[in-house]
Amino acid sequence: MPVRKKINRLLSGVLILFLLPLAEADAKIDLVTLSDRDAVETTIYNEADLTLVRDKRTLNFVKGMNRLQFSWANTRIDPTSLSLDIKKDADKISVVEITYPPGTKDVGVWQIKAAEACRAPVEITYFTSGISWQAYYVAVVSEDRNTSDLKGYVRVTNHSGEDYGNALTRLVVGKINILDEIAGLAGLDHPYGRPDLMGGEPERKILLSKAKQVLTEARSMAMDAAPARPKEIAKEGLSEYFLYTVEGRESIPHGWSKRLLSLQADPVRVQNLYRYDRDRFGDAVVRFLTFDNKKENHLGETPLPGGEIKVFRSTGPKGELEYIGADTTKYIPVGKTADLNLGETLSVKIKPLVMAYRKENLAFDKKGNITGFDEVKDYEVRLSNFTHTRATLEYVENFDSPDVSISRISLPDRFKKTDQDSITFTLELAPQASETLKFTASTPRGDRKWQP
Amino acid sequence: MAALKTIKPMMISLVFLFALAFGLQARTSLVSLPDRQDAAIRLQDREGAALVQEKRRLTLKKGINHIDFSWQNVMIDPSSILLAPLSHPDKIILLSVSYPPAEAALVWEISSPEDLEEEVMISYLLSNIDGIVAYQALADTKETVLELRTYLVLRNFSGEPFNPVTAHTSLGPPFTTPIQNLETKKILVSRNPDIPIKKIYTWDALTMPHEPEKSETGVGIPVSYELTNQKASKLGNFALRPGKTRLFQQDNQGSTIFLGEDTTSFTPMGGKTRLHIGDSRDIVVTKHRLDAAKTNVRRNSDGQVQVYDETVKEEILMENLKDGPVTLSIVETLPGHWEKVDISSPYTLKDHQTLIFAIDLPAKAKKTLTLNYKVLNIFAANFSEFNGARD
């Protein structure tokens, strides 16, 4: 259809909107009014492949029934999410229904009843997949390793098949409940499936080849006026989520990514924590960098969304850096501590050793058969800090029985029984310092666990 | 009325068929089935099939009339097909129904006392046409009320177009709409604003991790909206049928965000439904078992343990990192024969083993719930299947 092609070119996009008089319902589609977008808003989720698009337009309605056709191609729109709201004169204009006509795909037709001819703003909303955002952090730890400069970024990537030019961009931090993947719904031959195909399950295939094609169709990036300063990101809490709104408008064409600064905090006090926990990390010391998401730490305004963090250390006044490691943080609520696992290290040593082993309180039944005993181990844990800075060392031991009892603890003020079968020692060590911890673990075996 | 494509009379070919099958008698005549005048569809509260009722006007002759009803490329349950005379129900007698071999058809044998024009209602169950329900909800910024829009999604893959059809559903008054074969239509059937909602955070000890700090990914506490299907809650006009519900919330920028989606369960009038919107990671719950002492150990003459009690001490640490207060529902399951020693907060019993605590957590507050209870009469050997949950 030549008209359609022309529109496609005009919009340089793939979403097409037609307003059709009802009388033309059975005829070939004739274009009556095509309105450009007044504004577009994208609300992008990071823990689900879902973006809520709000497309604002002003349309002319004739008195009576109006048909408004919305069609798309090569995009990943969920047709069941299409919704149209009249933003003015809602008492005169009402949306009667939306139809997904037979023999078509990626088309929705609204029937809109107008009491009189008028012009009214409308908002069309829908879900698309293929647009995502991730948080990304860079921490530069001071030479003395006690503070850090922390920068947070958000990176928006558009693989949706549609260019979103000049859009208000909003990012949602949160874990929403989703029943169906939007990419799957976008690939269905029939929006709500077919009754004869058990809820349409066999149709829920993601059109991979199509998606690949979409992914490779990067277009030239729209040239935005260069801002004189990084854009501000306004943050607001809503329900259980956090909403980041990027200042001004953003153009993110299909195939492109854009990174924006979302957070800058300096100095952030950091703690160098070295953990030994055989159950979690094996027989190795793992280095953690921790910091509190609190106001006194120049943070704490908002939760920190989960994302990759790269940690460097400043080694000179001219920006010389040393790469320390990388981790992926989980969501850090306000008031909680970020715990970055920077991997195994040899510069701190924590070595638990069993220095004595005894079997005590042997128990026998009436026939003289052995029924139980206490297994007693004297532990010695040698801790050494070979780094040049003060370090906090944490030693966790998990026992195989909830009946274990701990005694003869050498540093009781550093000791905590975390639960019935695990203990933690936490202590600070000066650079190049060493310490030895001692304790005895007695575990009743067999019938001994029944005896007081 | 457009001519039917798939359900139609097959008069010409069947004249010969009936001539053979029934051996035409003088008073027997074949009546073709005329086009439908009016069609209604009663959508079932289940997916996949609908009851179609259509009116047709028959020209009957005095005596025995054979009426052929046949269909192609549609799935009609033959045993569901009914014919009811409307104009002269006292005069018209349906004598029999015959099913020709290997054909999607049937023949009604009707006796008429005179030449009559008769309006009949034909009913049948048609497959692959149904109406499923979808909801869209919009909560206010404070999450105290929401507007619920109920949509009927009419899916016609039956092979038969309806131009138009009157659809009867359990969702409100009937409406008339055309629906083509292979067409899907989404129709707003009701819009209920200002429905009060209650926001509920639930931590269930059976399903949630006990040490979220050790989890590689952030642990979220499920958050739901609860609403009641009753008049006082601006609902209660009909039972809520199961359907996907997409929930949005107004934001402070004059726009909305998507909160999440859940399936509304069947909610009769007066019933409550909960919609899981998403998870909160600003409420942190950690549970530790501090002790489980074995007491009152009883042995047999061989000294083997037969029965014992266990005195358990557990603590649940709850932290609200949000700026506002929340009510947290803690669900704790204590299977078997147990008795309370000291439990630090009041609770209600959902059943003998399920304790529900409603904990008010002010903004930025921490609370500890301690559970000290005895599990009695734990069997060490025989009857150990009686130690756990007993429904």
C-alpha cells in the first residue's frame, strides 16, 4: 500500500496509526488522519524484559464511531498490552473495544465512539521488550584503601526494533511479578492465543531469527544537542520500586546503548573485609570491600540497584590506577551494607587447624556395645594480615551437628554463635600483624546426643 | 444477514439421501434450514467452548417434516444440538433425531398438524470460541484504592463468523457485536473506581530464604494487594473470574508505572482476592535457630530412644528499611504435636501448625520475634511418620 510506505518513511519508524471512519470498515484502509507523536515516554524495567511506552498524540474524531488502527512491524510489542486512554472530554469520547482482525498480525483496531466531532489528546500505552537498562558502578579506592570515590551509571540499550526519539526516559528499580515474558507475547500469532491450543502455549515462541535480524539493524544515532553538564537523574520511591527519571529527553535509536551518570559520591568510607567460610568459598580467604548505603557516607538517598561494579585503587596523584577486581552487586537498600566480593586473596591468611583430637565420654549399652561418644577438637586459627592497611578478618566455622558445644574460647569478645551450628570470629589486624584464635568444639555422637 | 459459510442446509444433495434413507412418503417433506435470524452466544466460565443459540424460521408442512442440520469445518458437539419450537410449541412435536453415518449432520423428524411457519431456537455447543477475562488496575499514589477495569476477550477460532451475535456472559448485561472467524476482540465490560485495597507483605518461613544476606541475588518479600469483592468495596456485582491482571500505579509526574501482574483467582461475591504485584527488597527478614534441646528422653529396656521432646529456640529478625511503616505478615509452620513455651508476639492460627503474626514495623525500625516452643512426643523409631504435619 503506497500510503503506508509513505507514512513509514515519514515517521522513520515502524509504528503506524490510522484513524478510519466506520463506514470504511470493510473497504481498503484509507488514511484519514495521521497525527505525529506529541510526546513519548518510556519506563524501562531492569529485572524484567519490559518497557512501558506511553505515546501521546492528539487526534481528530468524527461524530459517531471512529476506527483507529495501530500497527507495527519488526518490533517486539505485546499486543495484549495495547491500551488507549482519552485524556480530555472523556465523557464525550469512549473506547468501545479493540479488535485484532483476522488474517493480520501486529495490528490492533480501536472502536472509539464520539458524541460530537472533536479533537482530543490520547495516550496509547503498550509493553515492548528489547529495551533494557543496567546499573554500572566504578569505585576508585584511595591509596590508603579507607575511602572510595563511587560513581554510578545507568546504561540503556535499545534492541526493541523501534527508535524512541526525544523520549522522556524513566528507569524502574524493582522486582515486579510477571506471568509471561513480553518477548514471548510479542511473537504470538494471535494476541491471546487460540482456545483450541490450550491457552496458546505452542505459539509462545520467541521469534529468534527475527530478533537477531532486529538486533543487527542498528541505525544512525540521532544527534542530540550536547549538554553542557551531565544530565540529572531525579529519583522517587513508588510502591516497592524506585523510579529514576532522566532529565530532559533522550533519543535512543534501535541498536544503540547510552550510558548516563546516575550517582556520584566522594568520599565513601569503605571497609576491607577478609572472610574465611569454607561452606561458601572453600579453603580460601576472599576479599570483600564493603560500604554502607547511608547518608553519613554521602550515600543513602536511594537504594542502589544491582549491577556490575569495577573497583580500582588510586596509586598516584596523576590518576594512576591499579585494577583490584569486579563484582556484581545485588540491590542495596538504604541503610544496608554493600558487600563486594573481589575474589580470593593471598595477602591475608586465615588458616584453621585442628591441633588436638579426642574421643571422650564413651557410652555403652547394657550388653557392653558402644553407643556413643563426644568428639572433641581443639582448634587453632592462625590469622595474618600481609597488606599495608588495617584489615577486618572474619572467620566462619560451620559444624556438622546442631548439638555442638563450643568452649575454651581465646578471644570471647570477638566470638559470636551465629546459630545452633555455626560460629563467627571477627577481629581487626594492623598491617603485617598476626593473631591466633583458639577454641574447643565438642560434638556428641551416637547416643551421647541424648544424654544431658 | 450474511449467508452462513459453514453451518448451512445441504438441501439439494440430501433430497436423494433422504429419499433413499426414509423412502419418501406422501406426507413427508424435506424442509431446508433457512439462514439464522438472530444469534446469541452464552460464554461459559471456562475456556474453549460456548453455547450458541440461534433463531430460524421454518416452513413446515402438515405431516412429517425432515429438517437437515449440517456443518463443515466447525466443531459442534452433535449430542448438544437441541431444537425448540417457539411459535407453536403445543402443536409441533419433535419425533426423532437421526445422525447420518460419517457426516457432520443430523436430521430432525418433526410432526406438524398443519402447514405452519415456525420460529425455532437451535442450540449447540461450539468449540474454539470463548471469552476469557483480563483485568487492568490502577492504584493511587498512596496505594489505598484502585480502579479495576474488567475486559472480556472474545476469541473466535470456531470457523464460524457471527454478524452480529449477542454475547451473554457472567460479567454483566449482554451486548451485541460482530465477530469474524479468527478474530479476537477485547471489550471493556466494567470499570470500578475507588476500590479499597490493603497492602500485604508476607514472609513465609517455609518458602523464603532464612539468611538473605548470604543470597547471591537480592531476596524480595512478596507484596500483594488484597481487595474484597463486595458492594461496600465498590465491587460485588458479579464473581470475579480468573484472569490476568495488570496493575499500574499513578506516579507523581502525572503518569503511571507498571507494578506487576498476577492472575486473579475466582472470587465469589463477598470473597477476597490477593494480587501479587512484586517483591520488596526494603524489608529484610532473617531467621536463626539458636537451640534445639532434646528433653524428656524415654528409652526401651534395651536403652534405645523411643520418644523425646525437643525445646526449640528461634529468632526472626525483621528490618524495615523503608521511609514508611508496614505491616508484615510472618507465616511460621510448626509441624506435629507442639506447645508454646514463649512466643514474643501474638499470633492467629490458620490451622494447627500454621501461625500468622501481624507485625507492625515502623519506618526504619528493627524488631525481633522470638519463638520458644516444644515439639512433644517425637518418635525416634516406629511411627516416625507421625512426627511431621498431620492434615
